[in-house]
Amino acid sequence: MFCHLNYQVNKKELRDHFWSGYEKGRWHRFRPPQMIWWKWTFDPPFEPIIQNIVNDMGLQDMNVKPRYSYQFPNTRLPEHLDFDNLIGINLNIMEETTPDIHLRGVCFPYEAALVDVGHVGHSVESVPYNRLILKFAIREPFSKIYNALETRGFIDKDATREVNPDFETYKSEITDFEKKYQSNKYLRNQLSQYDRQGNTINKSEIKFR
């Protein structure tokens, strides 16, 4: 469900690319929009800075939807499954901070990671700093993506084994407990509760960078 990758990117180049066009992005798809995180997605043909990474990781023949995801400080994304049983590759492009993802309640910090976000309930917990990642949302089987990355030597097996010892025998499937996350209204209801708790930021407080 989680693998560390030893794939490295030019973080500054990617951050500069994000800032050069972030206004093309939007709040996430919830209606009304929740002021939690901002995304800028890409449709093919991808710009070279994105396509080069796709090619490096061996994803060029897969159904891939890259996006930048900028999450604001002191915001929390509740437990959910990504729709369409997506598999994610997350790349941290901030220099001073390390993002994390909580899978079935366990915290996994990462720099670059392969994560089964479409079959494993997960959340992004509140921290006092902003987060900016380049995510590749992939509509392909976990095993196919894993094999492509392993063939290129990008699965950091030693680091992964420390936090997820059974990763080599992992089967990508939704447990009975996690089936509740497949309800279209589940995350929206969670986010409504999030608002009622008073944890969301006000529009006047939103400042990029």
C-alpha cells in the first residue's frame, strides 16, 4: 500500500513551474469548494517538464493524470479513498518540509512515494506549514505501476521495508471496513463536519507562498 521511492526531481524547477501557472488551477472539486487545497491538473500532451518525469518512471503508456497539489497550513483532509481506485505517486517539491500521509491511521512521511490511495483509507493531517507535491494519479493496477518502477530501480526496498515490511506480498484490494469510503457522499459529509468544527481557513486568510 506504500513504498518509498528513490526517485529525485529538481524541486526548484518544479516549484518555479507551479508558481508560473498556478492561477490555471482551482479548488478541489467539492461543491461548494472547500478552501483546503488547490490543484493544477494537466491533460496530454504534457509539458516537457512533466512528460520527462512520466517517461523516466516508465508511465508513458499508462492512464496518468499529473497535478500539483498545494495544501494550506492548518488544514486537514479527512479519511477517504480516491475515486476510480486511483494509485498515486507523490513527489515532495518543497525544500524545508516533509509531507506525510496517514494510511489506516498510520503516519508515513515521504519525499517520493507510491501509494495505493484508491484502495486504502487515508487522510492528510493538519500541520502548521503549507505542502506542495507533484502527484501522478494513475488509473492502472498497483502491481503494474510497482513493476514499472521496480524495473527502473526506483523502489527503495530498504526504506520501505522499515515502515511496511510486507510490501512485496501486498494485494491491492478494498477491505470491508473501507467500503464505506466508496459512497459519493462520504467525503463531502466529512468535509461538512470539518467546516462545522471550525477548522477551515477563511478566504481572507488565504495566501499562496
